[in-house]
Amino acid sequence: MIRRTNNRGAAIAAIGLLLALLLAACSPITPVPGGTEPQPSTPALAEESAAPVSATGIYKAFAPGASSPGLDMTLYLNTDGTLRMVNDYQNEEPPFVEIGEWSEVDSSVTITVTGPADPAYPQPAEPAVRTFTLAGGQLTSADWIGPWYEFGALATGEVTPAYEASALTDAAAENNFAGFYKSFSPSASCCGLDRTLLLAFDNSARLTSDYLNGEAPIVETGTWEVDDEGRITVTLTGRDDGTVYDTPDGLVLAVEEGMLVTVEADAGRYGAGLDFYYFPGLALPMMR
């Protein structure tokens, strides 16, 4: 059995106000498939120094969605100065991808998004230019959504994302825990493991494991249920490619400080266990 304890603060925000701020602050994102593959790298965290730091790496950000469960964003700052921004609205459609370039001077990072990755889609009249400050494993901007968390720091716990734990309490009361959840962890191969857990209203479950290496993620499917003590059992029975497991794989999760935390799992597969953030709890603080 695996038991985990987390110490994270919680804050309560007005969802309607935050969504309005999001719509005012964000530019439309054009849906496209494909894009330049990211280059594996190990980014260095910023230090208090005038010397330049390397922003090369992978970054994550989250935002509410006006017509979807939410926007899960991944930004690749490649070693050759190109960038790739993958925008997943978690609505069963392929992620929307944009490309461009980036540059760095000391701790200032400028990204220039030139348009859709697929040239068949309409291109913008002018590129979108944003300037960030890199510090403590985060990219922050005074005039855009953020922060963007460097994935390695997020996966190892060096950076703790802003999170509203009360969002899960509300979800438990209204939806009986149905919704999207996120977990971040290191990986022995390439860049890390970005996991998305869907607990659907029909009690089907889907766990998507993305190694952030340009290859298609692993998608596992199964069911979930809640017992009388409020613990959630997720049973994965196969993959979306038709593979059926000889022995189902299970996770038992419990609520701790507004998160779903592993209390029973296969340690050989999940190590010390997984912490799942409820997605709206990650998205709402982005617009503060």
C-alpha cells in the first residue's frame, strides 16, 4: 500500500470573474495537427545572477475553457531556437498546434508565435510576440496568462503549481468526482511523464501518459467507482488500440488537501504513487 501526504495551500476565487479575465487576456488559438518535434533537454533553473540562463526545455500552463473542460498547454522551447505550442482543450479533438521562434537575453525570454503548424490553415497577418521572465523554474509575463512551469521542476517537486484545492471539493459535491485530473512525474526515458486522468460521468476512465518526446501518448481505458468512504478505484483493462490486459491494473485514490492521492497501487509501475490535481484547480489561478 502506498500512502502520500501533501501540504499545499488553497484559495477561493470567483470562477466567472476569472473566465472573463481569461477571455480578455488570451488570443484565439488556431487548431492544427502536427508540428516540429521537441528536442530532449535538461533545462537549468534560474539563479540570482546577471549571467544568462538557459530557458531551453518544456513548459506547462493551464487555463479554463469557455467551451471545453479546460486548456492544457505545453510549450517546447527547442535547442535550435524554434518553438512548438500544443494546446489541448480536452474535448476529444486533436491538440491545436502553433509554431514559431524564441530567443533569450539574460533571464528575459521572447517567444514569437508565427502561426499554425499546418500551412494549409490561414496564417495570421502578424506574429504574436510575448516576453517572459525566467526565474525559479517558471516563465512569467506581465501581459499574458501564466506562469508557465518548467516540466522537470514540476515533475520533481522543485516547483509547486498554484492550485485551488476547493475546486475538488466542489466537484465531489456536484459531479461525484467526475472530471479531468493531472499528474506530473519524472521518467527514465526522455522528458518526463505528463498524465491526464479522465473520470467520465458514465464511470468510464481513461489514463493518458505522454512522455513529451514527440511520440503519441499511451492511452489506457477502464472504469472507476467511489466507495462509501469516498475512495476512488480506477481499474484499467486495456488500451485504446484494442489491447486487452490479461490482468487489470488498479489505482485506489483518496482525497487529501484537495487532490487525489494514491493509497493503493502497483509500486513497480507507479513507484511511490501519483498525486492528481483536479484540472479546474490548476486552471483558475492562472488569471490572478
